[in-house]
Amino acid sequence: MSGVSMIDSSGVASLLEAFQTARKRGKEFVLVSVDESVLRVLKLARLDTVFHLAGDVAEAKQEMA
């Protein structure tokens, strides 16, 4: 997510769809390196409690192990 500096409802919907697809397949779904402005949107929608957030890929891998 490091290249994403803004997100709208379409972007949020895409993330939710990817999250649901991953869950159906028994996979983890982690958002890594989320920009502060994107994080604000996720928090407003309370999606910070749905998505697993990690600072970087190494942190995400460590938490998933």
C-alpha cells in the first residue's frame, strides 16, 4: 500500500472484495505500509478493526508465522 496516498469508496470496496476472496480461500490478508491519509479513511469506516495492518512485509510475515 506504500504507493497509495488516497483512497475512495471504490478503493475500499476493492480491498473488501480482496479480503473476502482471501478468507474464502483460507488465506491471510494483510495491508502493509498504509499511508496516514488512507489509514484515516479506514479508521472512519472502522475497517482498521477488520483488516490486519503491518508496517512492512517483514512485520507482516513475522505476525503471520
